[in-house]
Amino acid sequence: MTEIQNTKTYDLEDRTLTFAKNVYGYVRDLPKDTANIETGKQLVRSAGSIGANYREANEALGKKDFLMRIRISRKEAKETIFWLELSEPLKEKEKLKAELLDEANQLMKICGAILEKSQV
């Protein structure tokens, strides 16, 4: 996978799923050294957790449950940014890394905006 799949969608469930799949492809292409293997494991977990918790928020039992799940999604997006920054891709994958970092930042900001609007 050399480019990010289209993420210009307004359905956040689909967008977070696409993001997780793109991260999985990125991790598969990381050089197989000890640091990248461990970083990749954490990266896969945190990237997938963004969407999983967002879906859980959509099925929340109440407002407190919803807000907690959105907070977790935002936290996982921040964690994903950390692991992406720590990863060391091949030179030809640096552009993909930058695109993934941008998408993770956007997802983090979207979750933050949802929290702000929901707490009014």
C-alpha cells in the first residue's frame, strides 16, 4: 500500500476504519527490526481503538458513557500520533507516515470538537 485510501468521507465510523486499515498496511511495510516490531504492535492497537471506541460511543447507554468513549477515542488518536512519530519507515514510506500523522491529528481534533459540543 503506497497511498492512503480516500478518507474524504463524513461517516466517522467508515473514516476511522479506513484509517486503521491504512495504518495496518503501513505497519506491514515497516523494516522488521526490534524497535519497529514493538512500535508496530502498539500502533496497530491504538489506531484500531480509535474506531472501536467511536463505534461504542454511538451505542452508548447514556451521555456519560458517550462522552467517556469519545474521550478514549481522542486519547487513542494522541497515542497513535506518538507511535507514528516513533516509527522508522523506509524512505519511500515517509510521505505515507506524514499522511497518517495528519489523519490522526484530524481524528483527534474531531473527537475534541465532539466533546466540546456535547458538554454544552
